[in-house]
Amino acid sequence: MQYIGRALFRDQALTAIREAILGGDLAPGVPIKDAELAERLGLSRTPVREALARLTDEGLVESKPHSYTRVTPLDTAAVRDAYVVVRTMHALAARLAVPRMVEADLDAMRAANSSFAQALAAGDVPAALAADDEFHAVAVRRSGNFAVAATIERYTPLVRRLERSRFAAPTGRHSVAMHDEIITACAAADADLVERLVERNWATLADLLVEEN
């Protein structure tokens, strides 16, 4: 029972710190002190340290022994590597999904893109991210490939801050039209075109990596 309680506290800290990083409350490069985080979260330092170790594995936190622990900068080799993987896996998922898609999938994509457009127009970045996630999740689910889905889930947190930056800018609204093109290609059952369009959609994040140099 003691182990279960400890695991729950660790998971609570992990979720809270990850959300703070992805949401921008803990900005790239900001130093992290486990004692301050523990006090802020109302937890002991042990689950916070365990959570930070997990976030280090995920690439959201970096540390140097006896020197610093901090939120990783936005543009690192890990972020670039994760971006390439996420982009490629989403394109593959879309290709695999097209032959399996039914009308309900297209309706779900249209509904998600409508919510996405509304969120962008309102300047609601968290809602835009959620709607964009749901749009792309339709193909991921329909692909039926657990390895693709697991890989996307594993590396998306590193890419999330790029998405947030994009959807906070006016250029992010171009994704609405890109989504419409993807839906049209899905309806036409053109798997090759869908794959190219999805990869092009994700490729828009590459500009942010360049800009951060």
C-alpha cells in the first residue's frame, strides 16, 4: 500500500509538472528546484524528484549533476528528432487508415476541424491543441497499428511546445485549410495523397525550429 501511495504522488507530480511545461508556465530554459516545486504542489520532494527523472527521460527536463536542473530549451537535438518521428508516424497512420475509414470518421474529422477553427479564431490555444489532437487521432485510431500510436504518444510531449507556438501565431490558421484538404483526400480514398498532405501539415512546425536558432 505504501508503494501504491508513493506511485500516485509521483504520477500526480508528473502530470502537474508536465502540464506546466507544455502550457508554458515553466518556460524553456527555466531552472527547476525540486524543493520549490514540492512546496508548490503540496508534496514531498521524493515524488517530485521521481517525476523530474521521468521528464528527463521524456526530454522535457535536462540536468547536470551538481549544477542545474531546467526545462529543456525549445530547440534541441531531442526536439528535432522527436518532431521528425511524430511527423512521419502521423503520415504513416493516415496512409494506413484511409482504406479502413468510414463516413463516421470523416464526420469526426470535420467536427474536430470546425472546433479547431473556432478555437483559433477565439485565440484559445489549449482548445485549438485539443481539437487538432482529435482531428489527427481519428486516423491514428483507424490505422489499427498499436506501435504507431504508442510512438506518437511517446514523443508528442517534446513537440507540443512547437504546436503551442504555432497555434498562438496567425500563421497557425493555415492548418484549417490543410485539414480540409486532408478530409477531401480521405473521402476520395487517395492514401498516397493523404500521406503527403498530413506530412506537409506537420512540416509547418519545422519553421519554428529554424526560427529558434
